[in-house]
Amino acid sequence: MLLSVGELAKRCGLTVRTLHHYDAIGLLVPSSRSDAGYRLYGRQDIERLHRIQALRRLGLSLADIGTALSGSDMPLTEVIDRQLAQIECELTQAQRLKRQLIALREQLVTGQSPDLAHWLDTLELMTMYEKYFSPEELQRFPMLTQADSQAEWVAMVGMIQSLVDRGTPPDAHEAQILALRWMTMLGRDTGGNADFLNRLDKMYTQEPALQALSRITPEVHRFVRRAVMEARMAIYARYLTPEELAFARAHYLDQMDDWPPLIAALQREIAAGTPADAPAAMTLAQRWLELFRGYAGDDPATHRRFRQAHENEPELLAGSFVTPALLDYVRQIFQAIAASRTPA
């Protein structure tokens, strides 16, 4: 028995236009044509259409359905897994929207009148953050969840912008104080997690709208980096020779962006319980030494003066994400490296 396109559409609850589209994209091509050239569908065509409709009810796209029915190397389970992942994403988005609506409703019920523009800015910020952080991770960001922290960051960005507008140099004492406070707040609001810092940096690079909403422009960012360096150089000046200090100042910023990924990698090894003599740990330590030599040079005497500065001046580690535990782990790795090179 052969059915015309109109008869098949009527029996299956579809439109003729839909069946024409399926034919055009090769999803359901009729096996026969009448003498006049009209489409005719046989039993195998009807069975295939039922499979198409079943997969459509699962929410699969026409492209995925075509892949699933083509007998290609991609198994149907993989197609379904992709659909399940999409559903999970949609459920996460629905839960996020639910939380946001509940928070807004609670504000209104308690008599608060949230400024609409501010609330929408916060909502847009959260939406961007959710591209880079899980819902559980976002709960660890006071700058998004606590009004006091939000206000503190707004004030901080405003003060830095004011310094920039006035033409204040990054080595000014006021700039150094604010920059170190900036780094301390950043360490606090990321829980000292260097991986979070890396993702924040990626956000600011890839999300221009984030710069506008947060007011942390590239100019502000450059000013803070330079002021942080100047603050640390002011401390190093108590321990280094003028020549050593000049070399450090000339090269310090060259590796500044390379430290957070390295620190994040070390934090992961510590969390995983990786022993200090493991090859992965030793590779990271070698990278540590390479970055350190980038601004400290190769003279062992200079290295000792840097170490003395770090032992005596805890402020040097403010906002650096380097903790005593991490430093101890790095020392253990270098000890393991030295032991491996000592003849038995």
C-alpha cells in the first residue's frame, strides 16, 4: 500500500509542508513516485516516520535524528546522552531563575524596593558568571551574594578610577595601599582559590560587557597590576641592592600573569595528595624556579635576599594566593629534586 503525501500527513497528524521539508533535508525520502511525479510513501517509509516522531518527542533535533537513523558510527546512546546533557543544562537554568525570582520576591515581601537598574546589573553579572562557574562555586563569591561585599568592590573600583583620572602614578603610596587591599579582597572573595582567579581573568578577557558592568576597565586593571608591583618593590628595596631592584622592577610584570595558573596547578596537586617526589610535582617546581629567575636573575646571593624578604615581610604574599602550606610543599619538592640528583 502506498500513501500520497496528503494521506500520510493526515494519518500522522503532520502537515504536508513538514513532510516536504523532511524530504528536502533527506530525513524521509519517499520510496516511490507516481507517474505524475507525486510523492508516494510505502511501509518502510511509514515505519521510518514513526521512528522520527518518537525521537522528536524525546526532544532530539532533526540533525541528530538523521544521524541516529542513518546507521552511522555514532550510536543512538550517544545521541540520547547529548540530549540528556542539554536537558540537565536547561534544568540548571530553570533552577537558577527560580532562585533569582525567590530572592527578588523576598525583597519585595519584606518591604524593600530594589533599584531596578542595580538589580538588573546584578542579574546580568550573575548570568555571565554562570558561564564560568558552577552554582555551588558561585555561592562562594561574596561579591555576588553579599551586599556589603558588593558595596566594598564598588567603592574600591571608584577609588582606583579616581586615582587614574587624577593622573596619580602607580608608585604613589596611596596607589600601593589600595592595590594591596584590592589583592587582599580578591583573595578573600575567591577563597584563595587560584583557579577561580584564572577563570575571572578569562571572563574579563572574553566578556566586554563585564568590564562595563563592573567598571573594571583595562586601564583600571593595568593600574592595579602596576601599583601591586610597586608596592612589592618598595618592600624588596629593604633587602636588594639597587642593581637587583632595578632588574626585578624591569622584569616583574613579565611573569605576573603566569603565576596564578602555576599556583592553581600546585593547589590541585596538594588537594590530590601528590607526593613531593612525583614527576608532576617536580615539573611544577621547575616552572616555579623558571618564573622566579625571570625577575630575580641567577645569582644565588640574590635569591637568598629574596627569600629573606619573604620570611620577614608577610605583606609580600598578600593577595598572591601563596599560603605557607603551598610554600612548604614547594620546598619539599625542591628537596626531593636535590635528593634525586645526589649520588647514592
